[in-house]
Amino acid sequence: MPHRSELYEDVPSGCWPIVYSPDYNITFMGLEKLHPFDAGKWGKVINFLKEEKLIGDDLIVQAREATDEDLLVVHTRRYLNKLKWSFVVATITEIPPVLFLPNFLVQRKVLKPLRTQTGGTIMAGKLAVDRGWAINVGGGFHHCSSDKGGGFCAYADITLAIKFLFERVPGVSKATIIDLDAHQGNGHERDFMDDQRVYIMDAYNRYIYPGDGFAKRAIKRKVELEWGTEDTEYLQKVHTHVEGALNELKPDIIVYNAGTDILDGDPLGGLAISPQIGEDTA
């Protein structure tokens, strides 16, 4: 019997299925600036939408923080206990000074935002079934698996969202993950390695982190891209393989991980996709 989770409680019918919380954003003594990953980008997205009068606070579903009991649906107790060590979190976030912070601060200033984003992804999964679509403005921590984090990903929110649906929502028994982040999504790939209910398509720069050969075995459609891949080639490959993926398995839920690191000039992605094409893939 699944545990009772606040993440699956009803949300106001007047809200759009867009999940966000100001608690997503990581700001503490400038430490977030020591990594090229923008740890405040989620708030920037919402502020832009508000400035353009496209959305208001009353239309947004407020994300709730995932509890330990929620996280244990996927994560091992051993892994969650490891996150109580600041040096482990420093390694996962790739921000070495985090090593020197007391763990109560690491929990509050670094991990709570990530747990709230994880809760948001789980909530978005349920909303997508209820409403036909949903967006979590944060999340997408595709380098984290049940027992290992990395690449700024401390919680396996994609795996959690799918397993919550499988356990709690009648009629949801097949899922497709379409991962278009510039990096290989090795976390959910390891988690669903032998699970035939989950079909994974992953398009990524073949030369960058994580280069996880074992995890690649879980990918049903592997789209390995070269350095500097540009718009025409990218769109052709994405369209061809998305269509093929959806023809091979008729899923009950599609999880799309949208990585803006595909854009030209991104310091980590190594691709050269224009903003216009980036919008098209969304």
C-alpha cells in the first residue's frame, strides 16, 4: 500500500498545470556562482512570464517539498543518509566550498530547493494525467539514480515521478522518457535498466559528461550528437527519433526533459542550437 503523500493532494482547479515555488532557487553567500549551472534560472523564467503578463501567481501550482518517505519510493536509505555529509553534497553539486559548510545549512540552502523541485516533478506527473499536460519549471535531475547523485542532481525526480504514477494511478503502466538535455541522462537510465515498461530516448553530446557506457544500455533510441551540432541536423534527428519512439511504444505518460544547455554558447553543452530552434523542441 503506497504511503500517503501531500504531493498527490488536489490542487486548485483554477490553477494552470504549471508547478513552481520560489524555494526552487539556490542563493547563499554567492556559492551558487561558483558553478556554470545557473541555480536561480527557475525564478528568472517565472519573472519573465510575469513581466510579459503571460502568467500570475494565482495561476501557478505551488510545489511542495518531497519528504523522506516520498524519496524512499526510489532512493535507498543509505543514499539519503550520505546526503547528511557536506562533502558528499559538495561532490554532487560540484561546488567544493560546500564541503566546509555545516550540514544543517547545506540541507536548508542547497538540498531543500532540490527536494522542492523534486516534489514539483512528482506533482507535475499527476497533473499531466489529470489535465493532459503539465510543466515543472524546475527539476529534470537526470544524472541522479536511486543510490548515486552527480552533475548537480541530488534526487532522482524523473524516476520518482514515473514510479509514483505506476504505483498510484490506475491505467498508467507504460512511460516514455524523451531526454533532450545536452548531457546523457544516466540516472533514470540506470534506474530503468531492465524495466520494459519504460522506453528511453536520449539525445546528447557524445563527448561530454557523464559518458556512462553502462547506463547507455537502457536507451532504446540513442541519438549521439557531435560537437557543434547545428539547427538543421538537430531538428531532423529529433523529429525522426521522437516519431519513431512514439510508434514503438504507446505510452500512458510522456516525460520530456528539456535542457536549455543545447543552446549555442552554453558553457557545458557543446552544441550550437539557436534560441528559435530551442523553442521549437519545447
